[in-house]
Amino acid sequence: MKLLKELYPNASSNPIIKGIKINSKEIGAGDLFVCTMGVTRDRHDFIDEAIENGASAIVVSKEVGEKKVPIIKVSDTNKELPYLCQKFYDYPDQKLKMIGVTGTDGKTSVTTIIQTLIGKDICGYIGTNGRSCGSFQGDNPNTTPDSQNLYLYLSEFADYGCQYAAMEASSEAFFRGRLQAMEYDLSCYTNVTSEHLNIHGTFDNYLQSKLMLFRQTKKDGYCILNYDDPYYNQAKEACNGKVLTYGRDSSCDLQIADYTIYPTHTDIVFIYQNKEIKIDSPLLGDFNVYNLACGLLATLTLGISIDTILERIPSIKVSGRLEMLPTNSNYFVMVDYAHTPNGIANLLRFVHTLDINRSIVVIGQAGERDPYKRPKVGNVVVENASYAIFTYEDPRSEDPMKICEDIISELKESHNNYEIVIDRKEAIQKAVLMAEEKDMVLILGKGNETYEKLKNETIYFNDIEEANKAIAQKEQQQNLE
């Protein structure tokens, strides 16, 4: 809470500011309303609603006339917002060691790994799976939240007593300017494949947005890079801090020397500072060997002892990632967040190394998001899975059937191992009910998210809960037979 003149000394009056909001519908008494330019809306159009709801002052970048509350004019409200929030919350990012993780795949896993290995009591997490620190757990509306929420969350962490904050840093967040006021003590890079071209226009624009994380890393900070990624050199050129690498090559600071994947765990041998580190990891899949390597190198670089790290490895659990659900029968159901062509291909390749028969995939693609990858997803799924059920996934204002038609638009005529079931609940039920002995049902795209965005409303929906209902229904039917 601050007085307006603490934020803007030249303000015409000095009301108390209790919070900062960019959504007029969320305004409460005493809030400061910042009229940012949204993707589809100009929030200057909602000033009167914000005042009616209790806003005590308004920040604008246009002439809006006189109002009954102070009006602060700046050149660009979008650029102003992160610096304003930083100041309002007393620069919480400067009270914490800031860790950023970027990449097309693996952000949530690496960020969770880092939080777990540092210790949840002193390291906060912000990302797709919400926000947390110690016993505190909360929701998060975006992978990387808008500035007014991001700095509030960081302030919560600092007040809680956290010393570190590990956050997913998305390309869209950099593109929208949400992170422009922030500097990082340590930054991590997983990989980059084509994604979000509807926002960035070209792959190079997308890549350059990702690399902003390394340009905003402190000069005395560290940049942790995947040496085996095709865009490693571009990432290295963008680094402001000291570059450290992980990968298969012996020149890497953390070398992935060997690993064996089992159905329940992965045995890995890393080499760090000429010493072997043998780890029994609870994470599965080649991609998680790399995710763990990234998180391990990050935490070692931050000074966490190897003994402490080894004690915490068994505690790693990434909600909604490779999450196996109990079935009480000889078939399997897995929920995972995989939604990019690369992530889906990696997951399906891993699944077919297990002792299973068919793989049955339930998947969709988000509306008002990158339409160019939809046919790629369709091809990857039907070519790597035994059977696919395409369904809706946050269609927003788009027609879900049109999205599914985009997904299958480039499939070869010879592909007949798929169908469309628009309703996601029905698609999950069908996949589970058709599973036979040693079949694996994979419900992809949403992980443990608890919503679906349909037209103008957001409804509660959770893949894990719906899958568990379908499993119970199947078990009940089997008991009646």
C-alpha cells in the first residue's frame, strides 16, 4: 500500500493506492487502474467502469478528459506497467535471487526441479503449475503472469522468507514487455522448436524473444545452456552472464555420460568437475535426462551442495507431467502437458520403449493460438501413436471442429487411425473405455490445468479428474460383466 505521490510525485492529489490492476472488472476500492493496450482491447475504454468499481487513480497514455479521480499520463502504459509494479511492491525481484527458465519444452519441469533441489522452503516457483513457496500454493493465470501479478507474487515470496524465485519465462511475456524491468541472477535454456508463430510472425522473432532472458541476465550472473540444441550458438551469443553448458559432449560443464531408462526410474551418470555423479532419478524419458541436467547444473552453480541435491532428487515430482493414474487393471492412463510437435514426439517415442501394446492419444490444439503447428501435431500423433482422438482444447472464440479439421488437414489418406470427438470429457471417456490389456491412454495438452476456455467463458475442467471418473466408470462396467 502506498500514497499516489510516492509513485507519481506530480500527481494532482494523494489518495492511498492499495493495489494495481489492468482489468476494470477486478478493480476494488483504492486500486490504481493502468490502461494498457491488450491484444484485442484498449483498456482506456473501461476507465469509467474502473472508477465506478472504486479505482482511486488512473494511468493513461491518451487524452481522456477530466475525471473525478487523479489522471496520470505516461507515454506508454504497457512499458510503464512493469516499472510501476516493481516500485509499488518495493522491488521484490532485487530481494531474491532471480532464476529464469525459457525454452519451447521443459520449462515447467526444469523450474520445478530447481525449486525442489534448492528447497521449497526458500525457493518460490512461478509457472504453468501456479505459484508456490513452502506450504503456500496459489493459482497463476499465465505461464508468466502479467506484471501486476508477477511482482505481487514475488513480494509474497520475499515476505514469506524466500531467498530464491524460479520462474518460467515465456516468449510471449518478453514480447508483451512483462519482464522488461527484471534482471536475472541465473538463466536456463532447454530447447527451441517452432511455436507461437501467430504471435511472433517468424521463427527468428520467436527465438529472439526467448533469448531476451539471457540479455537480461546480470553480467556477474550465469547462463545455463543446452549444448546439444541446434540453436545453442545463437543462445550463447545473446548471453550477458557467464555461459555454462550441459549435454553429451565431454566439453560440457555438466556432461550426460550415460543413462538407462526403466519403467519406474532412470539411472544417470553425470560428470561434473571431473567427478562422476550417479543419480537414480524418478523422472522418465530422454527429455527428462536433459531437464534434470539443466536443473542440476543450475543448482550446483548456485552453491547447493551435491549431498543436499542427492537427498532431494527422490522428491522431484512435476504435476501433470508423465502423471500415471491408478487403474486397478492391466492398462495404463497417463496425463501430460505435451502440446508441441517436438514434445509429443519425444513423449510417444519414450512410451513405446515401455512394455505396452497400443498407445491411445487424446489431444487438441488451442484456439486463437499458433494455427501453423496444428497439422504438424496431427502428423506427429498419427505417425507415432496407435490411435488418436482429436478434441477441443481451450478453443476460445474459434470453432472446435474447425481446429480439429486443421489438425487432420495434412494427414495422408492411408492414415485411418484417428477420429474426432469434440467434447473433451467424452473423448477421455472413449479412450479409457476402449483401452485393453497393456494399452496406454495418453491425455495430452493440459496437464493438471483446471480450466477450459470456451468462447466468452472459462469453465472448470481437469484432465486428471475426468480421467479418474472414466477409470471408475470402466471398473464399474467390468464388475457388472
